[in-house]
Amino acid sequence: MGEANVAVLGVSGNRNRARETASLQIIDTALADAVTPCITCSFQAGGMVLLHMLRACRPDVPVLFLDTVHHFAETYAYRDRIATLWRLNLVTLRASEPARGLWHTSTDACCQRHKVEPLFAALEVHDVWFSGLRREQSPSRAGLQEGDWFELPSGTRLKKVSPLARWTTEDVRAYANAHEIPLHPLHDAGYTSIGCAPCSAPPPDPASPRSGRWRGEKLECGIHLQELRT
């Protein structure tokens, strides 16, 4: 394991040591072969934990943020605060033709326009994609692997790495507390999954963290549904 990651691990002492060690090793291994890595981050708790780990090795890693033009004001303010505090190499992605209110007609079309299309276009120049996805987040992610091949619509393949796949919400909170990572303010307001303002709410089912998304119509926006299992 790299010296930077050993230093990160040491801050939290023995808490969740085995899980943190495993995740840091996954990061080290993925970076060893990466030429143009990136991380997608919506600035939720899991993404912040992964970003904290990843920056220990690659402080300049591109942080891809999807500006859907529908985010909470709190999200934009928090993003800007963290970008300054952590000196992030922030890359803001936006649809070529944003359509405010498209979600009224079709949440699928809105996600496709504002999230799927701009992200997939940006990923064309990267060979490793780090994501803060976790199995516990929803039934659609229950089979998530730490490493998968992902194929873009163009046929380009890149490695998708989810080092926190096996982490629980308690693991994420413990790491954030141990490393004094400030979290999105809406987490304290009961939001367990924070996306666009019109399509995010505190979960009606506490056992399903993403049950507050899209008014219960779906669990995924579409950007995480094309893994090619290894």
C-alpha cells in the first residue's frame, strides 16, 4: 500500500481498520495501471469518503460533477466550499442544451439529458472511473463489485472501481467523523440520497436509502446500469 494511503489509514486508528485497508488497497491497485483516472462525485457522504482516500494518492485527480441545473442550493454551496477547502481539480459537466423542468414530463428523459449523456461523453478520455457506490444503498446495487468493466455507448471500455462497495452507512459515518470530513448539510435534514431537488426527498422507507428518489418511480438514473461483470 502506498505511503499516502497508510497515512490516511493511521488517522482513524483501529476503527474499521480491515475494511479501510481493503478499500485503500483497491485504490492503490487501480491507480497503478491508470493513465487518466477520474472520480465522479455528487458530494454525498460516500463520495466524500472515497474522494478523501483517493486524493491522498492523486491530489489532482479530476473530480467530475454533473450540474443537472436542478440541484439544491445547498449542494452548489457545499460543492464550492469543498472544492476550495480541498483544492479540487473540479470538472463541472452540463448538458449541451439543458432543459429545466423536463422532469415534469419524464424523469427518464431528464436523467438521460442532464446526467447520462454529459457523463458518458466526458468518460471517453478516462481509463479508470472511481465511484462511491455501495451495495447497501439499494436493491439495484446489491450485486455491486469493487471492480467492473464498463462499456460506453461508443464501445469504449474503461475500468469502473467502487472501493466502498461493501461499506455500510455506519462505516461511512465513522470514517467521516474520524477524519473530520464536513458532510452535505441535507444529510442532517434526513436525506440519505441527495440528487436533484425536484426528485429527492427523505426516504419513506428507512431501510431503503434511495427510496426517496424520483418519488419512488425508479432507483437509478441510468449512469450505473451498464456494467459488464468480470
